Amino acid sequence: MSRYASSKFRVVLLLLLLAAAVVTLVLPGAGTALAQATPGAPGGTEAAPTEAKNVLQLIFSHVVDPVFITIAALSVAGLTLIIQGFLQNRSSVLMPEATTNQIREMIASRRFRELIEFTDTDNSFISRALNPALKRAPSFSSMKEAMETAIGEQTAEQFRKIEYLNIIGNLGPLLGLLGTVLGMIEAFSQMQAKGGSANPADLAGGISTALTHTFLGLFLAVPCLAAFGILRTIVDRLTVRGALTAEELLLMIKPTESRAPVAGSGLAGAIPSPAPMRPGAPSPGGTVAGVRKPASPIPSPQ
């Protein structure tokens, strides 16, 4: 399990799966192997070998239409996004350990101005989360709010990068269905042109085109949706880990807050109490201490 948790191992495993898929398409299948008669056949003759065709040859033997070109372009884009997603969504890229240790060292040595300058230029997840918080000091509540906003924006940005795989994966079956409908329209058009007496050879072209488009749509959707599910889990785990690390570093630079004195803690005597007032001394309001101010007369009714 620890080996599978390594990002490099996942990338190598993905490349091996893609290579296996390509080899399966390029090499002839067992069903299209050369058909030969057994050596003990009557007459000692062998049947003429049939031409072996793989899946790619069967696909490219048809007319290249707009649906095929669209699926091919999306396949290239999907493969690029898959490789890019697995290379970028790694712990060593998103939040390098050396950068985190350097930030922790600056906080321990109280070099906050240098820390602000460093997080301004650094593009790691931790730096981009701490930089807005450092600019809101010394209010810790404002610092925490700024950091949470930055973490939310970065998390949404990482998910947006892999969302295109989900879009391409959902478009694959729809494009395959579109090609299937076009192929069936072509087949029935051939039947109508023959007056309803078309032989199977006339219908084979349209049906073959329909099935080819269906296969291409599924071949586009399955890898993209599978990679999207894996990358979504990786991004979620890395962003949660980065948020916890950023919160830990923020607590290390939390400003000292004044606390109310607690009885018996020795802090009560630190706050001076007001001096008692002497009788006859003027109070801050202008009255004399110990002398009761006469009440104002109540006006008599008219």
C-alpha cells in the first residue's frame, strides 16, 4: 500500500496501462488470426490464409468523417490532460517539503517581513495560502479568514483543471451515439435506394460505421472518466493536507492577545484599582463626595 501511495508509481502504472491498450489495438487479435487447415485435412491441402486485420486497420478502413476527427482530437486532448494531471498533482509539486520547512524556519526565527516577500514569489500551495493571511496581521480573525478564502480558491482551481477530463469523458458516448445514428441512417438509405431488396453487403458499410463510432466513443470515455475519478481523489487528499499544514503554520505566528485577569492567578494585582474618594472632594462629574445632590423640585400642577 505504501508503494501504491507514491505518485511516481501511479504514473508508471498509468503509462503501462496505456501501453497495453495501444498494443492490444495494434497487434492482431486472436479472433482474426490466420485461418489455416489442419495438416491432416483430406487431400493434404491447406486453406489460403485470410488477411489479418487489427482494430486500428478496421477503423481506418472506413471513411474519415467529422465525428471520427472530433473523437480523435478529444482523445489527444484527454491523453494530454491525464498525463499533465498525474504529473502536477503530486505532493512534491503542489507543496514541496523544502518550501514548508523553509517557511517554518522563518516563523521560528520571527523573520516575518522576509516571510511575506518569500510567499509573494513562491507558487506552492502553502505559500499561496499564507500570503493573504500575513497581509492581514495583526488581527488573527482576519488572518484566518483570508487564509480560508485562499485555500478555497486554490482547491477550486485544482478541481477545475481536471474537470475537463470529466467533460471529455461525458462527450465520448454522446459522440459515439451520434456516429451510430449517422451510420444507421446511411444503412437504411442504401436499403431505400435498392428498393428494399438490398443485400447484406450493401448494409454492412453503414452498420460497420455505426459500430466503429460507438467503439471510439467508449474508448474515449472510459480512460478519461477513470483518470478523473483517480485525480479527484488525489486532489482532495492533497488539498486537505495542505490546508492542515497551513493552519498549523498560521497558529505558530498567531499574535499575542490580551486576556482578562483571573482571580487567584496573580494577574489581578497587575491592573490598578481606582483610589477611594474622600468626603468633600469633587468627583469627576463635578459633585462633592459624601454630599447628596438635592433632587430637583417637582413642578406643581397649574
